[in-house]
Amino acid sequence: MTSSIGSVSRTELAQRRQKLRQRRRVRFLQSSWRTLAICGLTAGVIWTATLPLWVIRRPEQVRIEGNHFIPVRTLRSLLPIPYPQSLFRVEPQAIARELQAKAPIADVVVSRQLFPPGLVVQVKERLPVALALPSAAPLPTGVKLGSTTKSGLLDENGILTPLESYVALDQSLKLPALKVIGKPESYRPSWSKLYRELKQGPPVNVSEIDWRDPANVILKTDLGTVHIGPYSWQFSSQLKTLDRMRSLAKDSRFSQITYIDLRNPDNPIVQMTKTQNPVESGTP
């Protein structure tokens, strides 16, 4: 009985060893096929990348999307791509970083396109919404590209870009109609909110914001000069009050108005010339 049990045990052990050897062979074959497949795939990719079909030969194979004021030809000229260049050797992230460094662009996404071979560059520009003038500059009647005035362009988030940077990109750039005068560090914390209120508020035409004295910000509007005091939470109410005062333009004494005092939007005061006394507007 003991011999039979021992004989069966030895048989089972032999079978187990055989099964283990078979499993090792299968694993070895699987591993070998996997290695061969990876090597073949890698070789295929390398071979495909060297084919003339997947080569960018000219700037026209780069499609620019999302630009509004920077010309396509200008953006293409800023791309660090030596032509001809294999599509698979192009580094999209490196291209995006360099383009952002050279142009007023907030975001760039570069992707490869296989059919037809090329690149797609999606940009989000920093759209200039106002011309920023330094405090020391005289109040200009107009600023032209190429002038010596040290000025810059503001986007809606308060990011300031030197005017020369835009001029270098496009000499025909049309400047924003809105001007802001003062030190950027004085108005930058408030600029984004003010511009949003100005854009979304009533249709009051503001052509200039004089921020040289933060205690009394002065607006130039279609109704004349307006003093609003320090920029504050009242700004939206001040714009609404100014919108309701449009009837002043029809008043015979309109030309005698020196400025409108809106520091208290519930009680606006119209300052007349020296021969006249201040007049409290009847429009709250």
C-alpha cells in the first residue's frame, strides 16, 4: 500500500514538472513574440517617419487657427521649424513655448496632422482692448505706431504688452479706441473688473480713463468729462446714472459744462464754467 502511494506520488510529481516546463516554454514564446512585435512596430514607426510622405516641406503645411489680429504669415514665420522636417521629429510643446515667448499669445496647442501631413496650431491671442499711456506722457490727441511714446497695450485681464512688440508683428495693427493713463501698478488689480463692467454695462461711450490720481479717476465720455472718485463697487451705478443723464446733451447749457461729478451716483453734480454755479442734476 505504501509502495503504491509512493509510486503515484512520483508520477504526479513528474507530470507537474512536465506541465511547468510546458508553461515556461509558452511564456518564453509569448515573451519572444512580444519583443519581436515591439521591435517590428518600432522599426515600422522609424521607417514610416523617414518616408517622404510624412515630411513638412513648406510653411503652408502649418494651419493656424484662432488668430484674429496677428496675421497667419507672421505666426508661421515665428515657428521654430527648419524646413523640410519630418512630421514625427517635430516637438509640439517646444513649438508652443517658443511661439508664446515671441508673440502676445495666452495659449497655444500644437498637434500633428497625418492626412494631409502637416501641423495644426491653435492660438488664443491676448486681444488688446486699451492703449496704456504712462503718467508722465501728455494727454495725446492720437498715438501712431512707431511713435516715441512709451506705451503699451492692455488685454482684458490687465496684462500689459509693449506696443513695440505688436508693431514688430504687424505695422498695420489698429489701436484700440480706449486709452488708460496712469501707472499700471495702480490700476492693474482693478482693471479686469472695471473693464468687464464697462463692457457689460449700459452703452456709455468711454474713450479715456485717467487713473493718474487713484483718489479721483476721470473718464472722458460722450457726455464730457466725468469724475468718479476712487474706483469702487459704485462703478456700475455710476455708469447707469451717466446713461440716464443723456438728456444733458440736448440742454442749451451743455457746452458750458466743465465736468460731471459722479462720486455720489445718487446725487450727481454738474460743474459749470466759472460764470455758472454747480447744478445738481435731477436725474438720480
